[in-house]
Amino acid sequence: MFYRSLLLPMLFAAAFAAADKVDDIVRKEMAARKVQGAVLAVVKDGNVVKKAAYGYANIENNVKTKLDSVFEIGSITKQFTATLIMKLVEEGKLDLDRPVIEYMPGIPQEWKEITLRHLLSHQSGLKNVNDIEGLSIFDNVDYAKFIKRLSAHPLEFTPGTKYAYRNTGYCFAGYIIQHVTKRSYWDYLSDTIFKPLKMNSSQPRDPSAIIKNRVAGYDIVDGKIQNRGTHLTDINAAGAIASTVLDLILWNEAVDKNKIISPTSQQLMWTPNKLSDGKPTRYGLGWIITEYRGAKLITHGGSTSGFSAVIQKYVDHGVTIIVLTNCETLNTAAFIAQEVAPEYVAFKK
């Protein structure tokens, strides 16, 4: 008993020391990158071992960031869209390798070789929607307008021959989901994923909506902090979810425990796609498959004006790191997560 009474305080002290070190790492990176607010969660072997909020959700009103602060998560949205597609594939309503022209009306003949897999693996050859005028979030974009604006631009390469990361394929996939289910993308997403998982704060980033605990986004221009810009592309199913770190903990659990789709479908999402010449890419379906410091890393980041987010899964080590920030600079959240990772992942030296 005496031995245990000495050991327990030592273990608690070690735990607090580790936690303090992680906080120091995050705050140091935030200062270096001019990040105003951030949240972090670390899951180890299915258990949440760290969750914390840092800085400010709104610097004008002096509002501190909390665990239930709602951030835009950008292209992490692609995980959700790809999961919905795989759900419909499992139900026999879609086929990844059938041309999308078989599913959707009004598609130009030039696109007849584009498959659903091409859309989800960034091999379609379609122009990036971010570079097309008339597709802003304030343009009331529907499927007809999306096709009209997009079809004015020729394919940039033959489908399947190149990998080019674009939001276009996932925006397109969102319309396919709507067409097949006869429901809006957001309603189907909510009923299939958000509500069953009790992700109660997750929703569209709609700038006109009143969103409780919404975080303000900030851009860095010429080294100075300013409110994020107002020109926002209508990226919809490609990157328009707003969520909290608490909700994304629930999402991570659902992915790990195959609560929405089968293990076979999940593994397919985590398998790098190949080009038509057999050369592999690093992109699966809504996930990037890579490595960091010799460890396998399955991940996806998200960047919208004013926000940067990431989910990093070191699958062979049972560690997931989630970081959300209100700083627009590309890969800000990923850099923070990578600095934190050595505290939880035993990288090979």
C-alpha cells in the first residue's frame, strides 16, 4: 500500500507534465503562425487522452475558444461525402466505376468517360470550381447552374490519366447524392451521419445562418491579421461543413468502428487509387494515404477562407489527432498536429 501511495502521485505528475508540454507546443505554434484560436483532440486506442481549447474564437469581441466552438472544417467534408457515396454503393444505388453520365442529366458528351471514382479521386480532368466565376456561395448555385458554368471549360486532361486535387469532383458528387436519394445533400448527410452519431453542432457553414458558438475566421495579409474575405466559393459537398472538435471525436469513433459503412468500404476509402497507366496516387476516397517520420498516416486537411483544420490518423499506432484553427494559412492545422504527434506516437529514430 505504501508503494502504491508513492507511485500514484508520480503517475499523475507525469500525466500533467505531458499535458503541459503539449499545451506549450500548441501555443508556440499558434504564436509562430499568428493563429488566434485553436482546438485539439488526441485519441489513443479508442480513448480521448487530450482535448483542449486555446486562444480566441473572436478577437474583436474577446471571446475565448471553447471545446464546443464551431469551426469551418473545409475539405474534411470530403470524408463525409465519400462515406455517403460508399453507403449508396453498398445499397446498390451507385457504382464507382460507371460513367456519371448514366446517373445525371445534362452532362456534356465530352465528359462521358468520367466515372464516380474519377470524381472522388481527383482524376476527372474538370476545371477547379474555385477558379470559375459565378459559383460563389452567394450565387444561389443549383445543379443546372453548376453544369452550365463548368461545361463552359474544356477538360484539362483525359479522365484517369492525371491526379489534380480539385473541389469540383466532390461538389459534383454532392449533386449525384441529391439526384439518387431525391433529397438535399445536407438532409441526407444529417439523417445518415450527423443525427445517428449525435453530431449535434455539425451543419452547413452558411454565412447567413445563426450558428451558436460560431468562430470568426482570420486571414494573414502582409503579415497582419484581418477578418476573412467575403468572396466564398460554393464548395458545398467538397468543403462546407462547420463542426466542433467534440463532434469530430464522434466522427472518428464512427470511422474506427465502422458505424456508417462496412469495414470493406472503409478499407477501400483508405486504398490509394491508381491512374490509367497503373501509377498509384496518394489519394483514396476522401482520405490521403501517406507517411510521416516513417509511420503510416491516413489524413485529410481542410482550408477555407479564415480556417485550417486536419484529422491525422496514425493507424498502426492507434493515434488520431484533430486540430481546428481560425487561421486561413494553408496546412496550419496539419503543422500543429505534426508537432504534437511525437508526444503520442513512437516514431522510429
